[in-house]
Amino acid sequence: MTSLHENFIAACRHSMHCGRAMAMRGLVTASALALAGCLAGTGSGGGATDPVAVENPVVFVKRPLLFDEDNGMLIGDNLAEPAEFRPGARLYLKGRAAPEAPSEDITSRAFPDGATYDVKDLSVSFDGTRVVFAMRAPEIDGADEEDQPTWNLWEYDLTANSLTRLISSDVTAEEGQDIAPAYLPDGRIVFASTRQRASRAILLDEGKPQYAALDEEREVPAFVLHVLDPDIETINQITFNQSHDLDPLVQDDGTIVFSRWDNAGQTANNGFNLYRVNPDGTGLTYLYGRHSHDSVSGNTSVEYLRPRLTDSGAILTQLRPLETDNFSAIPATVNIAEFVEADLAIDGSPGSGQTPLVGGLSLGDEISLSGNYGSISPLLDGSNRYLVSWSPCRLRLTGGDGTIVNCTSERVASGNYESAQPAYGLWLLDPGAGTQRPIEPADEGQQFDEAVLVRQQSLPDFIPEAQYSGEDGTRADNGFGVIEIRSVYDLDGADISPRGIAQTADPGQFPPDNLPRRFLRIEKPVSIPGEEVRDFDNTAFGRSQAQSMREIVGYVPIEPDGSVRVRVPANVAFAISVLDEEGQRIGPRHQNWLNLTPGETVTCNGCHNPNSDVPHGRPDASPASVYDGAPTTGIPFPNTDSTLFTDMGETMAETWARVNDTRVLGSDLVYEDQWTDPALATPGQSFTLSYAGLETQAPIRPECEVEWARACRIVINYEQHIHPLWDLPRQVEVNAVLTDVTCTGCHTNTDAGVDRIPDGQLDLTDGASDQEPDHFKAYRELLVNDNRQILEGGLLVDEQRETGEFLRDEEGNLILDPPETGEPIPILEPVNVAATMSVNGARASNEFFDLFRSGGAHEGYLSPDELRLLSEWLDIGGQYYNNPFDAPAD
């Protein structure tokens, strides 16, 4: 496609008219039509009539460019702030896609004359008679931010020339920010919103007030997908991401493709990727882009945004940075049917799943001689053409008088020019023919954007809401779904069990007590409120904010073959962790949010290493299962209980669920060998790690210890649940003598009022930290590197060591002590002491836990239940608070 722009630029340079216009008035001002003439003359067809473009109306947005009052710089946009208000926009209807066709403002009628409102996110109905969009009313002078108008959904009916807000009630309309609407085949509308309707109801179940949770950057409320029935004005939440879900696209098969901000740490850049979901929220799956954010340029990380259907069936997406000051993107098609990443097919083979629609474009600070593309919309008429918002490349002399000139490679190479503000007009792009024809000429200081052709399209398939019966129906009625894992020993298609999955599961071949993977933990993110709901200091997160706050939903045992089938709360974002017999996480954190709808069952083959190149994350892009399951029907697994008879291919979890019902979560880690036939093999030894064994406060409501329920949560706060362990009176028998081993008896910096060096340089006594007064010093001692201390003159001071360098004066000469005959003065530095624990998890804190294991110096000092509590606290991030309403108000 590079030739399209090379021809255009060459034609304009050699056209006296275009050259004069650009030199005198800038590239696109009054000379817009001249530019259009230059471009039209370079491609096939010139100014020939285009029946499709002429006969169909076009809707588009025109908005003013905004500039910073202090420095005059153009104000760009930030995808992390979808509710941003850019006043002055208008929605226009153009009777036909031709430059001479007049344009009509169709939205200003909704507000008083002269009002400055905003409008965006246009979508045309499948019958071509209506346009739905997001519009925000003008700002209210003097009102606080929370009292300003919200983004609402509006619809324009071309036949009736009527403009209607889709939610009639002012109160309901203002309950959240509603943007990015798209029609479903049955007339309902899927859209992105901060309403978080189902999530707010869950908050009430958890004993918290209802509020819109902030995204994982804790900047603005998170947008997630909802479905509106405009006839009865019902709204249902269908996704539960903790950051934004945006730009839903309804595909021909009725499924919804959208851009999801994976912001929980799954990848280094936490970018926007493409996902798919059914209109009722079932079938949520990752599609494309998670490891492809460097696919355009190694210097500029791109996001996958605003998916659109194309004539070929591929998905068109805009590749652009999270923030931009020129609204520029690279339009590209992605082959989601065959690829999971830009260079990785779903079968794991290399290839190219991504093609730029136009060549020669660049992003970031690099000047693009081919100009800049903003929005892009396929005509979907079989011609493979597009309506585009495009600005030619424009320059301004650095330190000059502000005159705008056209781009040349010589000017760019000189380094004397900087990019000038863009001038986006509307164009009809035909990449195949190499032409780009004007639709709406640019207007200096304005941005033409989001042009969509209004024409009838084929109706997508209708996907009815999932219906459940029997046990699934009962679970749906009670608000549960099911997660099923074929084997946690299946890692990216490789069997990592000790002796092969089938042999490891056979108690006659592998002792159950040696099973390395015992439990599955379900964790959920804590919804963080805005300041108007609960204002607290960031120190509440503790040593690291990377994991925000987390709660534990519950635990379930892993079957001997590594399989799991467990009932989990529906409409709740969650992650999973695989644990050993001590309740410690094995492997890296699962940094990707899952969720189930009521009654839904989600299955996977096994686990994934996030650093692996093996395709993963979607059902058709994962390696085949390495585990065949039961070899026959009607008999038990080898050396197991005869009542647990199998169906061929079943996992142990599936067999157990068929015979005994699906397992449920619990607050305790309970291992009981329910598989081994004692007449054939030695059963594993039962054990329980329970909060009931704690002498300090348990991090769970008492009723949840008795019977786990859907709203039960394990919430661990350092001050309430961890710190009391250190001064709990403890005695152990040493050489037949009962000895006091209370932690603070040795780990203290005073003895009868006299300074002493705490054992292990670890002070676990009460009191605020001198490093961070909002934290107990014991918390900082455990999790933050510190200075080694020694006694000097009976007082504790930081130990110093020589660095090998010496003090010098301003001229670089050594400073001697005494000045004439003395020795150089060494430069000293504190001696560092590494933290005892790590927020990366319990297994990253083995220096601590090894003390309490068999043969360790503190063996028997802490109980297994206490060590379990410490392990799970570290595994979820070692936060200071895990409930924002427990943290002190700021």
C-alpha cells in the first residue's frame, strides 16, 4: 500500500497549485479541495461516480481539537480514560458519501443553542435505519465531578428524523457512564459501562456498600460490558474484568468480539487484547494479541482496539499506543480464525496473522510521511473499501512563526521541523486500487472522525440465552458455575507429573503421601472504591501495590490425577493457584481474570507457563490434553475404591462428580484419601489445615468456618491476623524442659529497657515503623530490606562498612585526617540485611519457612495452621490490608 501515498505525495509536490496552497496556507486548510484533486488524480477512477458511496448516507463526528491553555500544546487522548469529555463535538448526517453533499447536524437539537457537548462511538442498525451512539450533555458550571452529566446512549432514527435517549429515566441514565454501543440481532444493545450492576450486588453480599470499582490503575471506574433491552429498559452485566472492556463488535455468528484491558500482570505491558463472549456472558475467551504488543515497533507498544468486521471475514483493528497526542493509529487486519498472536498460529506454528491495511505508517514520536489515520470503518459492500479519517503529514519549523508546511523527506531529515497539529478529513480508501477519495475536506482546528456508512447489512445469527436443567439448573439458581481442569500436571501440553499422570494417580505405583499438588485455591480481586466512597492512603496496600488487594474465595482438593471439578460463585472475577501440601503456591501467579455465569461450566486441559511460547488462553489454541483419562468403562481406576467406577476418558474429578456430586469450596485445606482401596495399596495420611486451630483471630466470618457459602471470603489484614502471631505466648519442650519461645521474646530490640540486637536482625515487637509510620515496624522488618545494627556504647546503631572509596575535595584530591600527615578518610555505607519474607509468595520466602520445617532452628514453634495462614497471605501479595474499609480513612 505504500505506493498509494508515494503517488499522492509525488503528485502534490509536482502540482503547482497544490504546492502553492501548501506553502501559503498549510497543508489542509482552504486548500483541502486542491489536495483532494491531487489524490483523486493518482488512482483509478479519478472523480468517477461511485454508486455505493453516492446512494448511502454517512454519519460522522466533527469535534474541535483542544489545546492546553498553559503551553498551547494539542491535548491528546488516553485509552485508560474512556469517559473523557471533549466538549464541542457534533454528530452529522451526510446524505451521500461525496464532497458536494451537504451535512446536517443531527444532535444539537438535544441541548440549548450554543451548548458544548460530546458524542462518539457510532454504530448502525442492521436494517440501516438507525444509528446508536454515546453522547454526554454539557458540563454543569460549578458542579463537582461526581455531579456532572454522564455518558448516555442515544439513537437517531433516519426514517423518522428523531433523536431519543434510550434510557428514559434521568436517574437510571445517570447511574453510570455508558459508551460504545452496538446492536445485537434481536434489537438489544451491547455496550461498555461503569454501571457494574451484577458486581455491585456481589459487594452487598460481601457486606460492603455498592459502588463502581476503579480499574487496576485505580484512576477511573472500570468499564465492563452490559446488554440493554431498550423496549423494557433492562440492563444486564455480562463481563467482569477489573479494568476496561471496550468496543464490542457483533460478529456474523452472533458472538461479541471486544477489546479487553488485561491489566492484572499477565504480560509485561498489560495491554488491550481481543476477547470474545456470547451476549449472555457465557463463552468468555481470549482471542488475540496478548504477546503481540511489539508487533509494529519495538519502541512503541500498541494496543488492539475498536475491532470491526471486514468483507474478507478478518477483523480490522486499530493499533495505537495507550496515549497519543495526534489520534493516530495503524489500521490492520488480524486473522483471529487461524492465529492467536501476530506471529503465532493456533497450532503453534510461526506465521503472520496481522497485516497493515496501509503501508509506510509509523507511530510514537516518529514523523509519518504517509500521514496519520484515525478511525476507519469498512463499507462491507464486498468492495474491500473503507471510510477513513486521515490527516496528511504536516510540519512546523522549530522556533518559527507557526506556519504549517507539507512534509518532505528532506525537511524531516533536517531535524529543523516538528510535527504540526493534524487536520483530519474524511476519505474513501480503496487499498486494492491504490486510491483515496475525499468525502469531507479537512477544516483547520477540527477533527472529522468515526465516519460510518448507513446501509442495510445481513443480520447476524441470534444466540439465545443459555438454559440449564438438572444439577446445572440448580447451580444456576443458586448463583454458581463450575470450573473443570483435566490435570494440573498438564503444563503447556507436557506431562510434568512425577511418573506420568496415569501412574502418579495409581496409589499402587506412587504413594499418595508423595503427591506434589494437593489443593486448588480460588482468589478474587477486591473492588477498590473511589475517594468519594472510601478515601484511604496507598500505604494500605503494603510493601507492593502490584497485586492490589485480594481475597480468597476457598479451597478444594486436587484429585490424584491432577484433575479438578469444583463449584465456584458466578459473576465474580477470580484467579486460581495450585498448592502443595503446606498450602503454598506452586509456580507463578495466575494473572488473568476468569469468570463464570450462573450454571456455566468452563473447562481447560491444564496449566500454562506465562513465559512459554506455546499458544494458550483459548480453547482452539491450546495443545491437546496429554491425559487420556480412564482407559475403560465400568471399572475403577487402578487400585482405587470399587464404588468409583469410571466412564471411558473420564478424569478422577469427573468420576467423583458423577458418583458423588461436584465438589464445593471450603475455608480449610482438607486432605482425605478418598480414592485408595486399602486392600490394594496404602492410603495417604489425612490432614487438615484449619483456622479453627488458630489461637489468634481467624480471617473469616465464623459462620463460614462452619459451612462455606457463596459470599464467604478469606480477608487477611496484617494488623488483625498476622501481627498477633508474634507476641502470642508459646512454649515448647527443649531437653524435657518447657521453654518460652514467644517470637517477641527474642525478636526484640530491648531487654528490660536496655538496647539489644534482635535475633536475626529481626524486630517483631509493636510500634510504628520509622520508615513508614502507617505500618507496624515488624511488617517492614519482614518485607523490606533494612540496615544491619550493632551495639556501640550500649546503643543500637547502623553498622557501617568501607566502600573502598575515599573522601575527596572539589578538585578531586584526597582529604586527609589530620590534614597534613593523616590517612585518607574512607567512605562508609550501611550494611544491608535482606528482607525475611517476599511478597512474591511463600515459596519465595523459604528462608523464613525453612526455620520451622523438620530440622529447622524453629521447628515446632509455629503450628501448621499458623504457617498455612502466613503462606496464603504471602501468596496473595503480603498486603497490609485486604479490605479498603478496614484501612484507616485518609
